[in-house]
Amino acid sequence: MAKRDYYEILEISKDASADEIKKAYRKMAIKYHPDKNPDNPEAEDKFKEAAEAYEVLSNPEKKQRYDQFGHQGVSGAGGFGGGAGMNMDDIFSQFGDIFGGGGFDSFFGGGGRGGRRTKKGTNLRVKLRLNLKEVAGGVEKKIKVKRHVLAEGVTFKTCSTCQGSGQVKKVVNTMLGQMVSASTCPSCGGNGQIVDKKPAEADSKGLVIREEVIPIKIPGGVADGMQLSMSGKGNETPGGIAGDLLIVIEEIADDLLQRDGNNVIFDLYVSFVDAALGAQIEVPTIDGKVKIKLEPGTQSGKVLRLKGKGINDINGYSKGDQLIHVNVWTPKQLSKEERQILENLRSSSNFIPDPGKSEKNFFDKMKEFF
């Protein structure tokens, strides 16, 4: 089933402000909150859907990629995703604070979800450099990361301060009656449990640093600065869920080919002789060198197209082309014999420029291709 547009889910326009996005999500979260809709799978799905939309649209970088590339810009192959695959723990951990200090639980009276939100570990961020070929068709990579994980043999016990709830509550008497406020437990940090026994190499939270090799699959069509994420591959946290691994794409400039969206541009310089007589010329592409036929009488500025020799669209719908911009090279120095030959041709009517209406100018040619 096709994913719905995030703006449609939150019922907002594309030019909505950050505050309007937040208010729209709050409205949807209240409407479809599991405590307000018990045993209603459809409401829970809409609750998760709204959280996914907010997770993307509330982040300026992700919002920009979504506006440009759609769902694939924030959710690629190989375990990457913007908000895709979020569970209820993710949602309550990340977005509960938009309801104020007490989060969802205090807003709804603290009933349905046991009064404790699952804590999430911190995210890790790495930069991945890719050449043009890897960007064009996608690639599988293995990267080394150092992350905090629970040490083997560590045990925990229930926090005596909050009795395992992860929160401490305070009752305040007001003229409107008693009001209950909840805050994160200062002893366990909201985990509901504290370390009982741990190995010597573990820190106070029972965590150790471990180096891991993580395989990742980069989809074709990613762009410089794009950020992908792998859920659960960040730092772990006691009693909670692991954070995410964020992969920032850095595109290495190619020496010969220039990227323009999903197309690739190559500047081809040819001699006057080859342009006049025609020639078979070898040109580089992303996949290696190919031979093209230069027709006799080719004019400088002509643009040739190699269909399908560009970059995969990140949405998987199409593939770009390679555009070859022909430049006729004029020699800067001539020998005496070469100069005489050209002087003899100067007066020939065939060498007087006569473009005619059939010859398009450079801007018309570019409009034709783009």
C-alpha cells in the first residue's frame, strides 16, 4: 500500500510553520492516542502515521529532503528510514515532550502506558564518502563504529526512588483541586532500574564501548548532504531501546563527469578537423568508456545524449542520461604551413558562418534536454 503524503496526514499545507506542524501533530496525537482509543488497531496505526510525519516535517533537513525527493528521500533501502517502522516506545520516547513536562502520560492521567516511557539511547553520526559510480547505482558498504552496549553479565534492580516507574510524581493542591505533575526520576534517569552488578570494565550505567562492523546498503541516487538512518544501531541505554546510526552522504567530485540532478554532463573538446569531417570518439561514462559517432559538420555547442547513462532516481522511477557538450577546439598557435592552408580557405564561401533558422542556440538546446 502506498504511503500517504505527510502533509495530508497532519492536514497542513507545505508552507506550514514549525509551530503549525507541532500543533497539527499534537491534535492528531490526542485524537488517536491509544489510551483514548483502547483496542482500536486503526487508531494506533494513525497515531504511528502522525508520529512518522511529525518526525520528518519537524526536522528542517529531513523536511527539505522530503519536499525534494518524497518518501525515498527520508526512507531508503537497507534498513534506512525517516520515521518508518517506529514503534510505540520510539514515539513516546521522542515526542512525548510536546505535551509539556509530563508528556503523554500526565496529559491522559498516566494510565494506559504504565506511567513510564521507554528511554532511547543517543544517536551516532558517521560520514560516508561515495564516488559518482557508487552514488549513481547504489552500493553496499561495511563501516566500523564504536558504540555503547550493555556489558555481558551486568544485572539491574528496580529503582527504589520511583519503584520502577521511571518518574516521580508530585501532588499540588490548588484552588481548582489537586493537580499531579510528573518528572523524570533523578536516581535512574527514567529507566526504572539501576545497576545491581557489573563487570569491572563497565561504566556506572553498565555500558562498555564496543567496535562493530555494520553492513549498510546505500540506494542509488543519494545526494551530497543527504542523511540516512539505521534504526537501533546507535548507543544502547539501560532499560531502553538503542539509538540510531545516522549516515551523512559526502559525494566525491569526479575529475571528468559533472552531476546535474540525475543527469551527468561531460565537456567534449574536438578538433576543427574532426568536427568538419566527422569521427569516432571515445568518451568516459559512469560505467566506463564508450565510443560515439561525431557526424560531419558538427557545430560547437551541440549537445549529444547517451540515454540511461546517468544516475538512478532515488524514488526508483527512472534513470538519468549523460549529456555530452561538444566544444570545437581552436588552436592558439599555428605553424607557417597551417596558417597558409587556412588563409587559402578564408575566402571560400563554404567557410563563412551561415547558421540559418534550423540551427538552435545554446539556450534552446538546453531547454530541449531539460
